[in-house]
Amino acid sequence: MKPNLKITAFVSLILLSFNIIFAVGEQLDEFALFGRGAGSSGDYGISALWGNPAGLSKTAKYSASAAWQNMWGVSQYSQYIVGGYYSTKYLNMGLSIDYFGDPDIYSEMQASATIAGVLPRIYGIDPAWGTRIKYVDVGCPEPYGNVSTVLIDGGVTLFFSHRASLGFYANNILNTQLVGYDINRLYSLGFRYDVSSWASVFADVQISEDGRGEVYLAQRLTIIRWLDLTAGLGGRPTRFFVGLNFIWNDLAIGWGGTIHPELGMCNGGKILWEKK
């Protein structure tokens, strides 16, 4: 398909998504939605370090990524992320570190270890599992000080073919609490479907422990061989996501942005190296 026809299809799908979107609650993982707006449940690869850990079962040989994003134009509210994984015959393993905020106001540091594996095929479906252990440290000025705890996430993914996957995962499955702060148990169900070699669609339904939920929709288009365009929308209030990824062999450099109807725009960048 010619590039101009791809752009037309892209705009049409976004308008369709806008007409059917509904939103009712809290999102699961902001960075898993970076630059596209959905895919934290059913996607695979390095994004599984921040979304469904079972997605780490389907990866390249090894990969590393670093990213930064600024929240709503407030200089003190920026997020810095590094992560990577390594695949073996039996298990895939990944590590990530996430830092957010300003120590003089409010900050969070999260260090995570993720493992994932594939289960025996069932009726042509390849199931996979994954779990993530997170050390979380929250810092505030006195008299609040620092508090920390350990959280556990878990998920499963069903790979129906090389083109479709359905995933479910839960954050904080043990309902661990942090003194002075609320940590909700959250759930997410979603899928990824590769319509063709140049287009994919994603959807997530994310529900918090109190029953509130949100829907996210997104898509990815390969405009030309070295350029991917992603976009989506979701949340409450509805936010719009957009991203560009420039690809050169095993290296990708990307930009992502989120438009919030009340808070304005946040944006950031990432670099990804992946050895297939």
C-alpha cells in the first residue's frame, strides 16, 4: 500500500476509535502506553517490562532501552527509565529502573525484575506466563520522609498465531500496602492484532480494585521502512497519544506525546537497541 493510503487509513481508524471510546477510571501503567495509548496487556517484547510481564516470553535475543518523559510541562515532574532483557532457552529475564519526580517535593523510585516463559501448546494456542517483582521507594520532605515496599505483578498471554495475542495481568496481586499511601490492586485485559506487516491494532480494558475502569485503543502503522507512526486514545478524561519511531537496523529512536484535556501535553523520547 502506498504511504498516502496508509495515512488515510490511519486517520480513519483514529476517528472510528474516537466514536466508540468510553472511559471509566484509573490507568494501570502510564509508561506501557507511552507514545501509542494501548498495548500494555497483549503486546510483547521490551514493553512487557512495564506492562504484562508474560509478554516478555516473546522477544528478540536481547535488548536495552532508555527513555525520558516530562509530565504536563512541569520541570519537577519528569520520569527517567532504563531497562533491558535477555532471552534463554528456558526463561526470558529482564530488569528495569524507573525514577519519577523531585526529591525536594515528591519522588518515586522503582526497580523491577521480570521473568517469563512459554507453556506447552494447547489446541494451536501458545500460552505464556510472566511475573515481576518491584521494589518501590517513595520519598517526601519531612515530616513524611521515605517509605518503601515490595510489590508482585503477574500475567498470562495467549498467542493464537504470529499475528494475534490476548493478555491479562494484575498489578500488586498480593495487595501490599505502603504506610501513608494508597496502592490499588489493578487489572488489565487486552489484545494485539497485526493486521498486516505494516499495521497493528491494540486495545486494553483496565480496572481498578474499586471497580472503576478505562478503555484504551491504539494502532501502529509503518509509513515507510524506517518510520513507524503510533496513535491512540483512552482514559478518563480521554487523553490522546501519538508517537514516532525512527528505525535503523537494530536501533530505534522515538518520540511520544500525550495530550490531556485539562493538564496540557507531556512528551518524551526513547532509544531502543534490539538484537534479533
